[in-house]
Amino acid sequence: MSKASDLEAQYGAHNYHPLDVELTRGQGIYLWDIAGRRYIDMMSAYSAVSFGHSHPRLVAALSAQASQLAVTSRAFRTDRLGPFLARLCTLTGQDRALPMNTGAEAVETAIKAARKWAYKVKGVAAERAEIVVCKGNFAGRTTTIVGFSSEAQYRDGFGPFTPGFRQIPFGDSGALEAAMSPNTAAFIVEPIQGEAGIIVPPRGYLARCAEICRRHRVLLICDEVQTGLGRTGSLLAAQQEGVVPDGVTLGKALGGGLLPVSAFLASREVMDVFAPGDHGSTFGGNPLAAAVGLTALDLLIEEDLSTRAAKMGALLRAGLKDIGSPLVGEVRGQGLLIGMEVNARHLNARTACEKLARFGILSKDTHDTVVRFAPPLIITEDQVEAALVAIDRAFAELEHEAGVTRELESAAA
Ligand SMILES: Cc1ncc(COP(=O)(O)O)c(C=O)c1O
């Protein structure tokens, strides 16, 4: 390990287990380590770097705004916030936006809005509002959010938790119908579960959920912190089901891979439950974030990155399936949010990611058995092909080490 990594291990909390690479530079889809080795970034900082590293227009917007006016707090108006929020609402079909910083804060904002809407508008009795969530959800790491997680490790040692959440299986609209009660305020759902291992629900699921929510006067809130902003092949993943949710959370790519920028978006009826003093954030909606966020949205549209994500995603998924390795199980996903199961009999996903790194591909395992592939949306066809060649070689070496061969395993199947 280098001096910097030693210092990180000595002085940092050990709440991550990073792969053993020390990065120092990024450009486009590439990252370089301190030894000068180049990698293809297939992680995009958990989908935050959709525009690639150091996109010149985003860097220019950042530095121009930083030298003009960066942070003021919302105690004052600025000339940057309005245009950013207007663009955000117009693009997503929502009425109002409340800017925050991280994805978890956007989800916390959604929870507060949904509860207040339930009391002030729907007429739920005080302290009785209930929010339905799905097993396998991931929405961040605050105590309220981990409180409604089904993942034992995320919760272990952090209770007592916020009450008022009910879990149902993901992808099962019948379970949503059964969970409805007069006290239900909202259903918060990821259109595709990301951290759970890129779990795609059955076609029509979200549309059925929208219909159920409408019938029961319950808010459908889509957590698109990971799936939003082109990642799955459309601006919002919900659009692929023809659904306009009552509320949407966005984050990650909204900051252009440069800053934490997030937002909760909703209809007027929902957002207008907030009065001055009800909610806020020192950094939320600062001019720097607004300038970068607006440029990120412009880029997304001008470069039609949703369409690119759909096309490149189809190419990458097909290529991963074509590898035909006995160590590779299901390949699934939508757009450039792709999960590849590894054959747990021979391999765990962490070992696969370590090997991939040696072949110049940076990715990260999730849930021991899934390797995710979520490169920047700007990736080109040639770059996808180059990544596939490297992944193929990495798996050939893993097969050799595991003592399996493509022919043998397929003969046994
Ligand atoms: C769907 C979803 N919601 C919320 C979050 C939390 O975002 P952050 O890590 O910025 O708090 C994540 C992060 O992975 C996510 O995938």
C-alpha cells in the first residue's frame, strides 16, 4: 500500500472495503491509478458519474460559478436556483422541486412530504401515517432509512428505528394492494432495485402500482436516485411504464459527477405542505450545485444520453451473455444499469471484481454474487467492445483458476 492508503487505513473509519487500487486521475470513462495504469470505469461512482470524469462543460460550469458565487444558503435568493428547478420540473413532468445534496436526504424529504401530506391533505389521524416500502430497498444510510431496510447488516446495532414503515416483496403488486390501509400515505419504490443486485420487476409492475395507489389515494414515490437521469434508457425509469409518479427523488448524476446534488420533486398538492421553516439544508440548492445541475440536465438532453444508455446497454448485456462462461449466471438490467450473477459454486463477486481490476475493468460487487456494470452513459460502441474483451479475458483466467472450462461445463449442463 502507498503512504496515502496507509494513512486512510490508519485514520479513516473502516466502513468501506475498497478494491486495492489507488486512483489519482479520471477522464471520460477512464480512471488512472498512481502507477499510471488505466482502467475503464464500470461503476461510475455508484451511477453518479454518468457524464464521465471531468466533463469539460461541467468543469467549466463548476469553475465559472465557483469564481462568481458558490454558497449562500437559502436565506437569500440567488439568480441560479430558479432556472435549475424550472428545468428539472419541466423535464420530469413535476410541478415543484426541493433541492438537497445526497440521495438519502432526498428520500428523507420525500418521507417528510408524504407524512405531512397524509395529515394535512388526506386526513390521516395524527402519528398514524404509514409508508409502504419493498424488501431489498436501498435508499441511503440515515437511521430512518436503514430502519426500513431488509438488510440485516445495514440495521445491525443502529436501532431503535423510526416506526411507520411496512415492507412488502418487490415486484408483487398484489402485495401492495394487500398492504393498503386508510393510513397509508405513500409507496416508495425503486423502479429497478439497484443495490439489491439490479433487480428488474415484471413488466407492468410500476403501472399496476400506480393504479393501486391512485385508487387508494396513496402517493406513488419513485426513488430514481440511481435509475433516473437516463441511466436505464429513459430520463426517468418510470417513463418506460408510462407512469408519472406523485413524487420522485433524484441525486447521483444530478451533480454531474462533481458535487452532491439531489432533489425531491412532486406535484403542487404534495410539495405545498411545506411552509418556511419546515425543512431545509445549509447547502441544498446552492448556486454552485444549481449551475452544475442545470448543465448536467442540458448535457443529458443535448447529447441524448438516455438513447445512448439504451443502445450501449443492449450491446453490453448481449456481449456479457455471449461470453458464455460457466462462471457467469444471469445477466440482467435495463440501459446501462446491469447486474451479472456469478456462479456461486466456483466464485464470489468480490473475487471477480479483483480479477477484473487486474484486467483494467473497475466494478464493484453487490451481495456477494452480483457484479454490476454501470459505466458512464457517454461510453461508445468501441469502448463497450474493448471492455467486453477485457471482461472475457478476466473470466477465462478465473475459469482456469477454478478448474472449469467453457466446453466442460456446457457439456455437463
Ligand atoms: C435508489 C437509491 N436511493 C438513495 C440512495 C442514497 O444516495 P446517497 O448515497 O447519495 O445518500 C441510493 C444510493 O445508492 C440509491 O441507490
